[in-house]
Amino acid sequence: MSELKKPEPNRINARLQAGKMTADLEVQMSSSGLLAVGALVSGILLSVVPIIWVSTRKLPDGGRQGTTEKRLTSSAR
């Protein structure tokens, strides 16, 4: 019977250079780690849309739109 091999980690090497400063980076991550990072990034990107949609929507005329401005102008007097 053949023995299962442990999968090798994914690796990336990078060299960043800015003027006289140089940084050498090496990152290694397992497949499950890549899946976890992908899930986190997807969750962040998917949660941004509803937050922006709610913060930029226009309220109907009977709504509370402008109450903050009224409060600020009345308290400034």
C-alpha cells in the first residue's frame, strides 16, 4: 500500500527595494491557510458593499434626514 505524502507548503519569495532600503521576504503557507485567508478577504469585501449602501442612501422626506443639522444649528445659537 502506498503511503500518503504530506503536501508541501506554498512558498513565495519577494525582494522589495526603495532607494537604499531593501527587504527580502519569504512566506510559506499551507493549503488550508490559503483557504482561510481567501475566506477572510471574501468576507471583508462582501461586507463593504452593504455598509456603503446604507451609509449613502437617501431617506424619504418623512425620515430623520437633516435632524443632525437642525440640532447643530439650534445649539450654536
